[in-house]
Amino acid sequence: MDEIEIQAPDLLSEQIENIELSKIIYNELKLMSLEFQEVFVLREYSGLTYKEISSLLDIDEDLVKSRLYKARQKLIGKISKLVE
């Protein structure tokens, strides 16, 4: 029973951190151009493959990969600055 009581605050803290991270991602995505937003959301939230995104947006698969990479790099850069 003591183990459960000790873990509860840790779980709550982790949930709060996840909510904060989600807010940061959401706010940063809003600042990106639509072309980066689209591929990021379709890949990371909708779970589509590169090929599916390519077909849906009618762009080359390599362009999907490039845009996704750039979107991720922008997010990583922002999150890294906040963690420091």
C-alpha cells in the first residue's frame, strides 16, 4: 500500500509535465507555416505513413520527410531552450 501512495505524486507530476509539453508543442505548431503543421499533425497525431501523407497532400514523399524533419527540429530547438 505504501508503494502505491509514493507513486501517485510521481504519476501526477508526469501527467502535468505531459500537459505542459503538449501546450508547448501546440503553441509552436501554431507559429509554423501550414506546410509544416500539416505533415507533423498527420504523422505524429494521425499516424499516417509518409506515403499516405504524400498522397493526401499531393506532394513527393521526400518533401514530406523534409518538412517533417524541419518541423521536428523547430520543436526540439524550442523545447531544448525551455529545459535549459
